[in-house]
Amino acid sequence: MKKIFVAIILLLVSVTISLAQMPYYERMANTTVEKVVVESKFSTNKGLKWTYDLGVPLEGMLEVWRTTANGTYFNFVKQWMDKYVDKEGNILNYSPEEFNIDHVKNGKVLLALFKATGDKKYLNACHKLFAQMEKHPRTKEGGFWHKKIYPYQMWLDGLYMAQPFLTEYASLLEKPELYDDIVNQFVWMEKNAKDPKTGLLYHGWDESRKERWANPQTGLSPHFWARGMGWFVFALVDVLDNFPKSHPGHEKLIGILQRTMEAVAKYQDPKSGVWYDIVDLADREGNYHEASASSMFTYAMAKGLRKGYLHKKYLTNLENAHAGLIKEFVEEVSPTQINLNKVVAVSGLGGSKNYRDGSFEYYMSEPVISNDPKGVGPFMLATIEFEKLQKSEQTAKSPRVTLDNYYNNEYKEFVPGLKRPYHYLWDGHDFNGFYILGSVFETYGAKLSTLREAPTAKNLKNSDIFIIVDPDTEKESENPNYMDAKTAKSLADWVKKGGVLVLLLNDLGNCDLDKINLLSTMFGMKFNQDSRNRVQGRNFEQGAVLLTPNDIFQKTSKLYLKEISTIQITAPAKALVQDGNNTLMAVAKYGKGTVFAVGDPWLYNEYVDGRKLPADFQNFSAAHELVQWLIKQAR
């Protein structure tokens, strides 16, 4: 009996450890793979439906992929979208003539797939969604109707369905003429739907005042539906991701977010930390805590705090909200899966069958279920953002990390007639970009910037960490910018005063090592004109580098580096990673500053995002360890 008891205890301990090790967002993603998407209404016996319900969990899973570097999640998203989008970019069962704003939402997922893969079919599909919005019917002042079958009506949901996609599309394709309209959609929604007493927004507004649910004087629906407001703030923080800070509308959007979140926070249930389905009627019999809206509010609050849009007074609200999400809605299933309970399946207004009059009784009549896609997607995003904010709050300062785009200055035509900078840049989502590395920096509180001019003392004045990656040769750029002795001296002086310099170079033939050595030798590092770890095809083991714990990499034991220029070191440089007689990575203290160097740009997406390398390579883990170390040096 004693042995059985001990075995049970050990099993419970093992399960507890497993639960602690796998974050809630990853366990929710696993449930999504196994159950949510397969069983949801967009996959029916009658065939596939093109509906926003699909995009909501898939967008959450994309962020889980970026956060964990588990390529399984990316592949799942791609496989599902490929069921709908053919080689020419036609979308299965999508009818633009319906003018249903819900159908535009999935464009965000399509844009993510285009950025990651470069496959034009996804972009072509986005062009079709954009074409719908160019003709989409509007209110007299310019607000998009929710659907053609709901004339003159704007719903809070609609802002989420279209505006994040339109903003990212405008940013990607350089269409600045769209930005005023994007801002106005939020301005008009707030103006027309906001209650001056509570600051809350009504679910819908009918400009014509003809709909049965509409107040004859105001055109407003009767109640403040939580998920409607959740969609609204969700849209705001996501639009701001791609909206230019230089545009005057940027501050308008932040102002709307701040006013709306102030109202939302007032109606947070102080006991549970979450929100009721009808936001302001906590005491009304039948009202209940609702998971999707609570997840959306938590997501917007966490992201707003991390990005600096919201005042830190909301930190306590956020902590209570996150704790409430877990306590009120999460059901443990296994060490790798959870269920999300208490999600309202749907709530709308009007319609020809079973008319939805917007009354309290109507909202309470809609079914409340587990694992609805509209809940699990926001839940994944909310728990990821909460984790990011926690890690960034643990950092004493928010260092500015500047990435060089002067010595590395390549351009590529990614659509006809439109060339853009590419190769080792923060906004690069494909294999050649540094999007994942940038996300890791942001996770620990860093602010990202890009320097497209020479790194003078003036240009680096506000930078704490400066990264030079793979300086161009003539085969990569018609007029490459080369390091010179004057700039090398200026950079060395910047390091001496406390700057942190990161050199991620390349091998002979892919990098002008003679010129960059003018800089590196000032710290006792000379890059050799060789090419170590030549990898043939997918024989990845030829690029394996095994580590023993050192000052930076305590947990990482196996890296992938290919075509490396090795390093000769003299004082003050020290070898960090060696393989035989070769130094592969080196560090140096120089005055008050620090230098880290390696002859390979080894942390670009291709080798950290989990889509290509076998799982036993730990470049993603190494990125986290290196970033934390660099930030400590910058303090």
C-alpha cells in the first residue's frame, strides 16, 4: 500500500511539474489543434465555411508559434488556410457581393502567411478582401456597414473585423491614403455609440433609426455587450501595431483606447477579476462571467501597458484579470491541454429568423459553451501578453536596441513595382528576417529601432545596444557602405562609454571582413577569411555546435551555425564558444561597454522560428539567453 501511495504522489508531482512547465497559451493551442478547429462550425458536413470564427483561433496560434518557436502551430495554421486559398489566391466559399465585414477578418492570417512564406497566393487573396472594402457600403458620414443585410448599421464587432487587416495591408503595400479613414472608423464609432454617463459603448448603432432594436432617438441598441466592447479594444491595440506614429491619428487612437479602457476597468468584477456578459448589470439575475470578453479586455490591457499606451495604474486590474481568467474559466484536462469554459457562442442584433432584439433577455438566451473559437483565440493572446509584460517589468530599464540598416542595406521587389529593404531586419517575417529576435528583445522590455544612416556618436546617442549584421559586399548592393577607420573609432568610443555592440557577421565571400575588422580588432577580435561548418542541403548536423555552460548560455547545449568566419582573439577579447582550436564566439569588455561577436547571423528567423531546424537545435533558447545577457550589460 505504501508503494502505491508513493507512486501516486510521484505521479501527481510529475503532473504538477508538467503543468507548471507548459504555459496556458500553449496548452490552449494544443486543445485548438486537437479539438476546437476541427469541431467548429466552419468545418461542417456541408463543407467549409469562410468565416471569421476560423481566423480568431488561428491568429492566437500564430502568436503561440512566435512565442514558442514550435513550427507545428505554424504548419497547422497554414494547412487550414490552404484548404480555402488556391494557387491564384481565390478564396473558397467567399462571396464579396455579400458585403459582410466579418469575412475580411481572416485577411490578418493571410498577411501573416504571406510575410512568413512569400507565397503570393496569400497576398492575392488579401487583394480580393481589400477590393470588397473599397466598395463596401457606408453610413452617410463614412462608417462601414456591418453587413449589406444590415443597412446603415455599425457594430462594435466590425471594427475588429476590418481595421487591423486594413492597417497592416496599408503598411505593407505603402498606402498611406488609407490611414485617415481607418482612424475615422474608430472616431465615428465612439462618437455614435458611447454612453456619456458610463463611458461604455453600446453594441450597435443604426444611423437610419429604422431597425426594431434601435432607439428611435439615438439609433442605439439597448445594452453594453461585453464581447462587443472586447472586439473594439482588441482592434485598437492591434491597429496600433502597424499604424505610423508620425500620423496625427496615432494619438487619436491611443486616446480612444485610454477612454474606453478607463470605462471597462470601472466595471471589472472586484471579486472575480473578470467581466459580466452585460457589462454594467452585475446584479441582474441571469447575468454571468463571460470568458471571451474577459480575455479580450485582459489582452488589450496587457498589450496597452506593455506598449506604453495605458497608465501603470491598471497593473493591479490586469493582475486580477489574469488570475480571474485562470480561476473562473480554465478547466484542467491534461498536462498538455485545457478547456476554456463559459464562452457565449454568439450574440448579434436583428436578423430575419429568431429576431435578436438586443434586450437583456435576448443576450441571456444565447448558449454558453466551452472552447468556442472566439474565446480560445483571445485567451491565447491574453496569456502571452501577460507573460511578456511580466518579463518586461522585471527589467530595470527599457534599453533601446538599434539594428543597423546602413552597412546591411539590401532591397528586394516583393510585389511588382514596390521594393523594400529586406534581410536581417526587425520587420522581416520570412526566413531572412529578425522578427522573432526582435520579439524576444521586446519580451524583456527592450525598445526596437533601426538606423539607416552611418552610426555616428550623434545617431547612437539614445541607443544602448547596437547590432551590425552581415555588412554588404558589391554582389549584395550596388553601392555598399563600408566601415572606415573614422567610424570605427567613433563606435569604439561609444562602447567605451557604456554601449553594447553586437557583431553578427558572415563568412568569406558573403561579408567584407577586411573592412569590418577595422572595427572588431579594436576590441581584440579579428574575423578570419574562412568558412567553417559548410552544410550540404538539409544535413543540419554539419552545422551543429555543442556547448558547455558559459557566461551567457547556461541552459543551451546545441546550436546551429553554418558557414562561419572564425575569430582570432587578443586582449581584451575572450573566447566564449570554441570548437577545437577555433573560436566561434567571443566577448570583450571595453571601458564601460561590452562587445559580443560571432561570424554568422545565426539568429535570423530561418534558424529560430521552428519551421526548418530539427527540434534538438536550440537557437531559440539561445536567443533568449543572449538577449537577457545583453540587456544586463546595458544597465
